[in-house]
Amino acid sequence: MAIPLSYNLRNVFQRPVSTLTTALGVGLTVAIFIGALALASGFQAALIKSGSSDNAMALRKGAGSEISSGISRDQANILRALPGVATGSDGRPLVSADLVVVTNKPRLGQPGSSNITVRGIDPGSLGLRPQIKIVSGRMFAPGTDEVIVGERIAKRFENCGIGERIRFQQRDFTVVGHFTGDGASFESEIWGDNAVLMPALQRDNTFQSVTFRLKDPASFAALEKQLEADPRLGIQLRRESEFYSSQSELLGNIIRFMGVFITVIMAVGAVFGAMNTMYAAVGARTREIATLLVLGFTPLSVMLSFMIESVILALFGGLIGCLLALPINGIVTSTTNFSSFSELAFAFRVTPQALIAGLVFAALMGLVGGFLPSLRAARQPLAKSLRES
Amino acid sequence: MNFLKLVLVNLGRNKRRTFLTTMSVMVALFLFCALGGVLDTLNAAIEVGSETRLVSRNAISLIFPMPLSYRERIAATPGVSNVTIQNWFGGQDPKDPRNFFAQFAVDGKTFFPIYASDMEIVDASPPQMQVAMPSGMDPKLASYMMERTACVVGEKLMLKNKWKLGQTITLAGTIYPGEWPLTIRAVYRAKNKSFGDETMFFHWDYLSEKGMGGSGSVGVYVLQLSAPDQAADIARKIDATFQNSSAATRTESERAFQAGFVSMYGNLPFVIRVIGLAVAFAILLVAANTMVMAIRERTNEFGVLKTLGFEDGTVFRMVLIEAAAITLIGGSIGAIGAKLLIENSGFNAGGMLPPMSVHWRTVGTGIGVALLVGAVSGLIPAWQASKLRIVDALRRVN
């Protein structure tokens, strides 16, 4: 017969100080664990949101990122004229030949500088990326030296306020608007007209990527085969969504690895703490446990009962950890994504999966920490325990 | 009875609990110092590179090249004694694209003499014939200099990939497309730790010819100065020269140039500090819990001690020292262990950072934190024990 759960619950809250300290120790570990997951998923979300699976993206063969790619104006024109390209509401093809340039700018409010991606797009190609919304100011006018700045970096770099002038190479550009992109990595970029930016940045007739909306998303594979075999092009075609998730792989994995490394070490410490508490709990209830055994509860059910108690304690800690980690949701931080060699600002994302993973992690700590003390409880020498005062 | 002996006996009274607490403090301090080591390494990365050498790059960003024609004009600037060029190659090992290491195309005639103070050639293929070497250059590099597709590889990189002298490595270019066979003709060892032993150098001429159609664009210019005290003036003069040309330059000391890479990590140091604090707080909880348990269990004993004439102050000190001893022992093992383990692992983020190191200062801080945690965690139990009235203590039954 199993020992009722209420016995464990009452016991846990019978010793509030030691329960609370142990649970907090587990909680902090869980909080760091969730924080690392939130950091990695926030970073990946920023990139994954950038790409749509309805869009196809052409890069030079062999190029792993936009900055190492190059597509000539002629090649871009061949792609623009493809019959498989969808048209927008104004009847024009939904395609943009992007000029992507990384420029080094001083940070605002802290020393040092970092790289920002500047993207020159086909004006009128916004239908291609419907997530882009101007939140203040206005869109840049085609053919002028106006640019718009992603909201997330506007506050992080100098000269990015509306009306300010920002210099690229020998020319000053005017910031006329700030935009958001549903959290996508585009929010860390500066956008302008590619026809104006190209000569200003001295990229003679070379774009970095061509992105277009597919008339029929299912036709991607056929189109990919056709274009990659075309000797005039020398390109590789990828789904935009796929391209952006590949850009997040390297750093996302590093963050996850760091997070797991740190939390595993912390977990070892927290498990030792939990073991201490459970040993004390077992030690203080020697007579009680002996009584249970005498009453006919099997050693296995006693052991199970103590394991459950340990898990309850750890889960309580896990809950505290979730509560501690929740407020970081949405906090914007930034780092350099080495795939694009430029700054990417992104928000921590505490996902339900991360919270559940945190709780499972806590339960696991409880199981491991509770195992030895529970074993000890189950193996008590009966006569000796009952004789003890 | 000796006071310290009494503390020791008390520690041994519940060996398992003392052991578990010591272990958890040890693990926590290991992590604390490992994180501190990351900060140390980032700080060390700022101090990589010489203050007396200058680096010129394109003002827009490092990705943009500069014309080769700048070389003569930079060399003609008063105070500049030698100029060399470098391009980031960005090749991949086609067999394992994840096996990242840095490759630079360099102008051997000037590069190796300028960096002679940072690296030494430890092994090299014998030259096919005797050639005259430029002054200041290691004669062992003769075989490298005579072969167009030769390369010089760092000792650790050789070891890591199990490469042998004379072996040909084929890289796939990401920036410069195509296959790039490179034959290892010399192996270098860094003279100072921060230079790193995991880089590959090959001929810039080869890159220029095969990868840029001979147009010759330069990634960065490295300048050796004859008047290092005027570095700032020289840098300003060079940038002014190219102010209105097709590619404006930004010239700064090599150290400042390297520090620029560290600032790209953004908020990372802050995140590490937050985690460090969380770790310290977590061990505080574990230690405090242990002390509370230890004291509660010995209430009667304290009554006896006080009856025997132990004063409140003595009891207070005894408990405090007991707590501090646990955290000090655990903390010292963890902190010193972190230094030994991490420094011997030689982890250096694929050559992007100097080898991970944990400074003694960080170890000291860690042990200090451990002591502080011990003192804080013992404070309340010690105060309770010292304030205990003999009657209450003796009356209490567990």
C-alpha cells in the first residue's frame, strides 16, 4: 500500500526554513537554465522570423552568408524576370535584389563600436516582407539619400534618431523613419534604396542576394533544380526561412552549450543541497519511519514516499525558478552574430516549453538528490530505530 | 580543550553532511571561477596586440578591402618603418565545416620580420636550394618562401588536426570561391600566449592571383613604427591622407583593433556577472541550510558547553568558524581546481580568443566570496547559539 501524498506535503511544509533554502537553491539553478534557453530561443526566433517559406533566396554558390555572396546586376535581372515570381497588388513582381553591407558604427551610451548591417532593397518590394511596419516617421523615398532604421538598434547606436544624419563612406544619409519587423533580425538593420546605396558604398553592380515570392511555394524544388543548373547564374537557391534558420545555428548552439554547461554544474551543487536536506529529514523521522514499517508499509513504498517528497521539494524550487525567470521575458539584449558579422538585437523569449523543461529539470534534481536518503529510510534497522530516543 | 580542535571534532560529527556541503561549495566555486575566467580571458583579449604597431582598415568596416596602392603611400609616411598586408581568408575544411580555424593571407617578406617578436618557427621543410632571405627573417622559412601554395601553421592547430609537415590541406573558400590546396612547409610557436598557436598563414600573392583576379585588395595594413611614441599622430596623418579617396581608412593601435572584436560580444560580460551572482547566492543558501541544521541538532550540547563555562562570545565564534571552515575548504578546492583544469584544457574558442585563463586574482576573489558566504551563513545560527539560555537549551528535546 502506498503512503498518502498528504503525508509528504505536510512534512515538506513542517520545516519551512530548510525547505525554502533548498527550494531556492534549486530555483536559482532552474532560473539560470530557463534564462539560457530563453536567450537561445530569442536569438533563433529573431532569425527564423526573418524568413518566410513562401520566399526563395538566391546566393552565390558556396556562400554561407549574405556578406560572402555576390550576384551581378545581370544575374539579378535574369532572376527578376522569372515566370515563377509572384506579383504584388500593384502588378509588379515581388522581388528584391538586396545590397548587404556591414558598417562599423559607435554605440550609443557605452564605449566601443560594433557592426550594423545596411541593406539596400528594391523600393516597392515591401510586399515581400509584410512584417515590416514603420512605427515612427515614414518610409524612405525611392531615389533619395533617405534611410529607415530598425527600432531595436535605433537606441543602441549613434546618429540613428529620426532627422539625424548618418554617414556611410563619403555620403550622409538622413534617417526618416524607424521600423519594426515582428522581432525579426531586420529590426537590427538599416534599410535604404539599393540604387542610391550601391554607388555610395562602392559596390559596383554586385548585389548580395536576390529574394522573391514564389507564385506557387510547392514549385520550389523544381525551380531550385532549374536555376542551379543554369550556367549563367552560378547561384544556389534556398527557401528564405531555411537560410535564416541556418544563420542562427552556430551562435544558438554556442549559447545552448554554455547554458547546459553552467546549469549542469549548478545542478550538481543544488543536488548536494537537496541531499543534505533529505538526509536531515530522514534522520529526524527515524522513529516515524520505523513505525510506518512496523505498521506494514513495505520498504519500497517508504522509499517511494521519500523520493516523492524530494521531488515535491524540488518542484517547489522549480516553480520559484520559473517565477524568477519570467520577468526576463522581453528584455532586449544584443550580440554579434558571427554568421553575418554584425550586431543582432533580440529579446529573451521565455517559452512554455522552456518553463516545462525547467520543471522537468527540477524534478530530475529532486529524484537524484532524494535517491540515497530514501534508500537509507527504507533500509532502517527496525529494532534499533524504535529503541532510539 | 583546544578551541580549534573542538571545531574540527564538530565538523566530523556528521561527516556526510559536512562532505556534501563542502562538495556543493566546491562545485559552486568552480563555476564561479570558471565564469570569472571567461571575463579574465575577454579582458586579456583586449590586451592582445602591440601598442606600438598600427593597423589600418577600411573605415566602413573590416569587410571592405582597400586598394594595394595605399601600401606605398603608407610606407612613405614619416615614422613608419615597415608595412605588411593581411587578408582574412575564411576557408573551410571541406571534410568538416565545423572545424573552424583562422587563416590569413600574408605578405611573407614583411609579415614574418614584423612579427618575429611574437612567433618563432619550430619546424620546417628543408629548402630545395639555398636562397637569399630578406633581413630579419627566419632562414627556416626558405622552403615556404619558394613555394607558391605553401603555408605556415601553428603548433596546436597541427596537433589538433593531426597534420604533418609537408601535408597538403585543401580548403574550400567561402569568400574566395574554389578549392585551395595548401602545403604545410613550416610550423610556428607563439612566443607570447596571446598571439595564439592555431592560425594558418599563406601567401597573399597566391590569394590575389587566384581569388581576386590579380586586382589585389588588401584586408588590413599592419604598420611597424620607427617612432612608436608618435603613434597617434601617425595614425591621424594616414587617415587624413585617404580621407577623400575611394576607401577612407581607420588607423588605430593593434591593441585597440583587437579590442574592437571584444566589444562585439555586447552584453556578454554583464550576463556572466549576473550568473556569477546567482551562483554565489545559491551556495549561500546551501551553506546556511547546513549551519541551521547543525545548530538545531546540537542545541542540548550548547547548553552543556555553556554550563561548563563557555562564554556567549566563544560559542558565537565557534559556530562562525565552523561555517567558514566548510566554505573555505570547499571554496579553495573549487577555485584552484578551476584554475588548473581550465588552463590545462587550453580552450580558446577556435583561436578567436587567447587561451582561457583564470587569474590568481579571480581565484582569490572566489576564495574571498567563499569565506564571506561562510561567515554570512553562520551569522544567524551563531547568534542564536550564543543567545541560547542554558535552561531552554537543556530542556529542549529533539
